[in-house]
Amino acid sequence: QVKSKNKKTIWNTEEVPEGSEFDDTWDPREKPEYEISFKQHVGTEDVFFGMTGKDPSTACCEDIVIKIKLPETKYSDITLDIQDKVLDLRTPKKKLLLHLPYPVNSKEGRARFLSEEEVLEVTLRVSRKFDFINFS
């Protein structure tokens, strides 16, 4: 057990999970429906020959794609904040705090709002350590 230097603190900053500052349990806004999928870049050397060692698992994927359904929402009403492990989306009627399955590079993401489908599509680049599969 780690002792705190300040006797009045009740927990250490290491014990608080990343993204907790965004969580608001008293917020009455509804949580929107969302879908997470993974995308990987493959070529013929992967598909036909298996030369790079990639497999269909999420461990070999380069991007996370999150599709969030936002009915009756305008593009200008959306506030989106992306941290390394947290996606925070807020609209006047909906709120989503999503802890991401993998750390992402928040600077390299992109989002687009498909107004006809009323869906926000967020694509985030996964930050991985280099290994024998993820070497580029």
C-alpha cells in the first residue's frame, strides 16, 4: 500500500483511472447508440501470402472506427474531445463518455458527420509499441 505525503488525501492520483474527470453521473442526458469496429490496412502480401504476420485480430488493427447515432442533431451542436484513452462527446440531448479499448493518437484522428444518416463517424489511429507485427 502506497502512503500519501499529505495526511488529508483519501487516494493517490495513480489510483484514479484516466478519464474520470469527464464522468458526470448526475448528467440526465441520454447515452447514444454507438458501434466500435477495427480497421487494418492489408495488401496482397498479407491476404494471399501471409508475409507480414498480420492476422484478423484487433491486435493487428491500425484504426478504431466509432459510429455514433445522433438523431435530431446538427453538426454545430456536437462537442467532441478525444484524449489518449477517452472519447467525450456531448450534444444538447446526448452525452457519451467512452473509454477506448486501446490508446490512440488523439492528434491523428478524424471525424465526419453523415447528416443524412444522422451518424458521427470517428476514426482514430491506435498508438502501439512496435513489435514483430506492428512495425510500421
